[in-house]
Amino acid sequence: MGQAVLEAALSDAEFTLVGALEIPGSPLIGREAGERMGASTGVSVTADIAKGVAGADVLIDFTRPEGTLAHLRACAQAKVAAVVGTTGLTGPDKRALSDFARSVPIVFAPNMSVGVNVLARLVELGAQMLGDRYDVEILEMHHKHKVDAPSGTALHLGEAAAGALGRDLKTHGVFAREGVIGERKPGTIGFATLRGGDVVGDHTVIFAGAGERIELSHKAGSRSNFAHGALRAARFVAAKRGDGATGVFDMQDVLGLR
């Protein structure tokens, strides 16, 4: 994702690259950030987080939870806004993110795609209109290298449906089925996870009723849509920073859907 965000930012005159971060020991450390694109940015890749965010208005982060928290700590200290697309954050991780957001504005979304976030709104509306007579199932597929399951996006879609139905995903979510499990319990929201190949990300929310089924789907063909969504979020959070605002925002805020 870092390369996709870099390519999108360098092709947009509204953005200027001032820092590029990698993990310690990466072979990219010290090299020109735009080297893979054949671009000269004047920015060298570094593992020094404080140096990487120095002079920035916004940090865009798609890493792992431990990296994200370290980046946000530096952002809070330097008063740099942040856009976070990292998935797999635990409850304590999210609370730490909220703590950092007391100092700077943060857009946090498990999926930065504009299409996926429109899908989440459609899921919410669908659940509100269809109600308890329809069972909700969520199917997702990603590439074989993805380490967390279900995907953060699938959980986000499940939370959209659960919230609209007045349910708690922690108690109503079903994340595995095997063996003789009995009939489907009313009110549950089921998840199915597929992994394989180089699938960027497919998500389908199914509302299954008596005699009919409604399916809402989004399929990502490349990571560029996530990158452009992240830039849209960066514009939003930079404006919030300029206004002196703090707090946690999401793509629904960015897109004006809330």
C-alpha cells in the first residue's frame, strides 16, 4: 500500500512528499523514496519516525498495529494529523489511538476505498429497511498473504449492519461454523473468509429472506482506489488540523455520509 499511496501522492500537485518511513533493517533505508517509480523526490527513506514526520501536515499509515501506534505517538508529539488504514487493531490499540486523537485529528478506517464506504452506508440503510426478517451473512476474500481474518472491512460492514439492527457484533457475530452446529440462531451475523492468489479484496453482504436474497458487493481490482481514498482523507484531516480540531474521524465523515 505504501507504494500505491506514494504513486498517487506524487501524481497529485496538491501533495508534497516530505518523509517516507520503513521498518528498521529494510533494504530501502537511505534510498530515494521515488526510486521504484523513477521519480526524484529529494526524500530518503528512513526508520527514524520523528525525522519522517518532521515538517508534515499529515501522515498516511498502512502498516501493522505496533507500527501504527509508534507512528501516532510521534504524530501526537509533533502535532501532525494522521490517516490510518491499518487493520487488526485490538481494543487496547483502538483506545490508544483515541488517546492520541486528543492531540491531533485522525481519520481511522479499515478500508479507505470510496466505494467500500458507500457500500457500508448502503448496508446500513438495507438493514434498517429489511429488519429482523432477513438473515445477514458477510463473505470476504483476500490474497494469500493477508494475516488477519475476517478482514477489517468485513468487520466494518458487519458493524454497519449490526448498528442499524440494534445488535452488538461482539455477541451476535458468528466467525466460524464446523460440524453439527444446529440451526442458525436468529439475529446472528455470519462471516465467511476465503484466502488465495492475489485477490486485492472482495466483499459481499447478503440479506437472505424468505423467497428472496439481496446481495451488495464490492470488488477491488487494484490498490489505487485505496490510495486515492487515503488522499481524500488526508485533505479532510489536514483541514481539521488547520481549524485546530482533534478527535477520531472515519470515511463516513470524509465523504459527508454522516
